[in-house]
Amino acid sequence: VGGGLLDIDVRQICNVYPIEPAPDPAALPTGGDVYYECADCNVIVNSVPFVNAACACGNLSGTGGKLNVLLSTWSPPAWMKDNNDMNHGGHLLPQYRQLWAAYFVTFIRELNKRGLAVPYLTIQNEPAAVQSWDSCEWSAEDEGHFAAEQLGPALKEAGLSTKILDWDHNRDLLAQRFTASL
């Protein structure tokens, strides 16, 4: 918790289905469970009181005693991706962009309900990396479109002031990536 910033690495934003009514699980591409098990999400959401208690006791000098949270995802559920795999890159299928945005909103609301504000998020941790673990590829243009057309409007409609940060990756391509995402 250096400098009052907590980077919550959410590998799958799920567990609480954000759309009502929930679609029939058999209608999903894999026929899998729409609620998609996410132990990390439960651990994070249920740990918020402990995070808040640690902040009250810890040294957050220069932050006014507040913890700033940066939410960063590693991969959408496999059934939302073109490779049907949480690992090995792949891309979010266009038909799931609105649903993926709703997952962000739902997860942020769950953290907010527990007293943890989320002022910042990135669409994807290391969006150019293809890993043997959870990963998802995003071009700068796709990130820009998703931020402007789905995620930004979903956050605004939900009354959330969370800021979307661009290019959660190595800094050497930051300027180029930012320009391409506009």
C-alpha cells in the first residue's frame, strides 16, 4: 500500500450477475455456468473491511488517510473470448462488450457497498501480452472504442465517477498507444 494506492488485480470480474434477467446458461457459447466461479472476487470483496481497517491503522501519509484503488482485469471469462480460454491472450468478442462493461460496474458497486471507493480502473492488465496464464489482448483502437462506447457510458449511467486509465503495460509505448486509442 505504498503511497496510498492499492492495485486490485481482478482476474475475473464476475460472481454477481449484472444483467437482469440472467440469460439461460445453455444459451452461452460453452453452455457453461453464467455465474462463473471466481474465488478471487469473493476474497477481494469479502476482504474490504480488513483493507479499510488496515488503512485506518497504516501509514497513508500524503493521502488524507484514504486508499486509492486501481482496478485492473486480467481476463474476461473464457466464454466471452474468441479463443474460449482465460489464458493465452485471445480477444473479447464484440457481442460481449456491453456485458463486460456491466461486470466492471457490478464489481465496483460491490466494493463501494463495503466502503471501498474505486477512483481508477484500466480495461486490461498488459493488453499486448499473450501469456500462459490469464490474459486478453486489446488493440489501442479496441480499448478506445470500449472505453468510449460501453464502459464509460456504463459507469456514467451507474453514477460512478471511476476514471478509465489507458495502457496498463510497459511505459515505452505509452504515447503511441494513447494516441492510437483516441
